Amino acid sequence: MLLCPPESLPAGPAVAVADLQSLIQRREAAVSTPKDTSSLPAHPGLAAAFPTGLRAGVVYSLTGSTSMAMAMLAGPSRNGSWCGVVGLPDLGVEAAVDWQVRLDRLILVPAPPPLRWITAVAALVEIADVVVAAPPSRLSDGDAARLMARLRTRGATLVVTGPWKRAAAVVRATTTGWDGLGQGHGCLVRQHLRLDITERHLQRSVSLTLPGDR
């Protein structure tokens, strides 16, 4: 079952890990959006899930929906932030378009070698306010701690599509239904999700529709 693709989609720049430093040098001057030291704006469609926005300088652990990861990029992106995606070579850019993510400020590193994953993410948080990344199978505690320290220093948010030790919030997405598919044919146009969010030892559950009317 596939979401209906748009006829033509522009893509953000796909870059190799080795090219990230030069990309940072060229684009750092273009990052003009002032940072809030405590939070980043969430898309209005996620207001029920993140009423105070996304916390800056922390890691969110997200499972169950890549589209939800794109939704979490959308608020900062619409506000002018640079965003990055690491380790998701099969990312459907249409999911980003559905949430009005600015593709001209979206940097893609589709498949970094496992040993360069930490390098790619650490480099991206130098210029991006939000980075979505699929974690490698192995990551040392030391590397994870250094990355989290850099996030705090830069005020960037990392959304990891998998488990993460000491994540500030755990977001579990469960699909509860689809709209648009009938009689065994057609396109899936809306996904209904339940989000179970654990943050600061508190739990909440929210129902959302992706992409939905925005």
C-alpha cells in the first residue's frame, strides 16, 4: 500500500558525509532565524501532542511512523529553520511536502557509513535546528554523550527513529486506520495515528491524522 505520489517533487540537497563541512561553511551565514533557547515551534497540527513546542537541545525517540518524523520537522522548517535527515534513504519526500517542509532548507544524508553516522549528525546540528536520524545498530555511550552535549550547546533537537538511551521524550506512534482506500484499490490519503508520549515521567496519548487538512 502506497501513498499517492505527486507528479514531481523537488528534492533537498543529498550530500555525502565528506561534503558536510564545506556545506556548513557555505550555509552557516544564511542561518538567520533567531533561536529560542528552550523550545522550537511545533506545527499547528501537532499542537495537541506538543503544546509547548519541541524542546531544544534534547533527543526525541520516535517509533512507528516516518511521516510523524517529517511532521516534527515541519514547525521549525515553516519558521525558517534548516533541517536535516540522516540515514533514511527510502524517505518519501512527499511526506515532507505534505507538511510543507521547506525543501530548500532540508539537507539529506541518505546512507552514511555506520562509523560516520555520528560525524554526519554532529555536523548537521551545527547549522540545523532539527535533525531526524535513523540510529546505527551500535553507538558507544561516549559518542552518544558527546552528541547530546553538542545538542545542548547548539540548542538543536534530534529526533531519532528508534530507541535512545536518556531520550528526553519517547514518542510511540500506532496506526489506527487509513482513509482513501476502497474496494481494494485507490490511494491512501490520510493516516490515523495514536501517539503515546512519555516526557518528564509523565504520559499522554493523542490522536492525530496525517497528513490531514492543514
